[in-house]
Amino acid sequence: MFFLLLLCLICCHTPEEAQEFLEQKEEFESSWWESDLFGVCLLVNPEDSTIVFNNENGTELFPYEFESPNIYHVESYSAKVFPNEHCYDIVVGLMQETICECSF
């Protein structure tokens, strides 16, 4: 956590921007998000660096690597994450989707 904050302080313009980035990352990583495009609810679990995909067929876990400020690398894909009001925009290659909290 300290390394992430230090890295953001170097890359961000102000301490307020660094704090805002950290809060957005923590919010994104602590909630379930619904992807209509892939038909799953997903959770980014920073404790073991896995993304949990939950759908009608069950649950799958995929390891990820995080790259500051907002990129998650999963298998051969890289997903950029941007806050969008109470949701997040996810960009993977040329595809974009807005994901919001999952309603199980």
C-alpha cells in the first residue's frame, strides 16, 4: 500500500489527486461489479491478486497484475479502469463497457 501511494505521489500532480486515486482504487477493489458484456459479476480481490468471475455456471478465479495508475493485466488482456460517477468504465482493447454494482 505504501509503495502504491509513493508511486502515485510521484506520478500525480498533487497529494489530493494521489489520495483520490487511492480511494477510487480501494472502492473498485472492494465491490462486486456487473458486466453485461460478459454476463458476469466480478470482484477484484487485492489480498491474493485474483479477479473473481461469478455467473450462472459458477465461479472462476483469474490472477492479475496491477499497473499504476489504473491497469489490470489478466492473462493476455489489459483492462484500463476509469471512474464514471457511481460506476466504472472498463476499456479492454477496442471494447469499452460501463460496469456498475452487481445486483445478485
